[in-house]
Amino acid sequence: MSGDAETQSLTLEFNLSHPPAKVWRALTEPELLAKWLMANDGMRPVIGQCFTFKVDMKPTPRWDGIVHCEVQAIEVHKRLRYSWRGGPLDTVVTWTLEETSAGGTVLRLEQSGFRLGEGQTVFFDGAKSGWQYKGDRLVDVLGNLA
């Protein structure tokens, strides 16, 4: 990314009792994504695939509630990376799945590219709490997934 502003990443880990294949489904199947993350227009795990997430909110002058994404990297059941652009944000989200010895998954989320010098601190702080909340919803969706 260009520019002189310092960038920052946030990282969260979720220790899940579900196997990577099940977690992968929740990360890549549009109807499951909609249940825990956001409504989307058909995310598919294909490099170069563009899709959007839509937040259920009233548009503001800074953001219309739409996140534009493009799949950048895929390792089935191991890693998924896509751009995350909305309002003033131009970041990248990377999901890494690691199977535990008990058959569960350590799911690591990294969202990188926050330009804190460009007034994005509020978005960075919001993303931290937002992703934690979404992670809790993911646990609920996985618990109800056959």
C-alpha cells in the first residue's frame, strides 16, 4: 500500500472445538457467512472473485455500509485472504486455520493495513470489538452446523 501513514494490523485468535473443514465452510459459504458475519452477494473461495458484504446500517457521509472484497489467496482448510475496502478503509483480512491435536481449530484473524495517521483509529478500535463479537457469533453458527 502506498502513502506515508503508519499502518497497523489487528490479530485475534479463536480456539474452536470444530474441525478445520467445518470452520472453512463457515468462512466460505455465503449463507453461513451471512449468519455470523454479514449479508453478502455470493462470496466464493476463488482467487480473483469479487464480492461485497453489506452492513445493516444507515449510510453515513464516510461510509455507505458496503465492504468491497476480492479473494487474494486460498489454501483450502488452511488459509483465506481477501481485500476489505469500505469507506476510508483499504485493508486485507487473512484467516488462518490450524488443526489442534484434539481435532479442533485455532482460527487466526489478521486485518492489516489500518492507516492510523489518516483518521482510521476509530475504525481500528471498532474492528477489534466487532471481530470479537463476530467470533462469538461464529461459535454459535458452528455449534448449529451439521
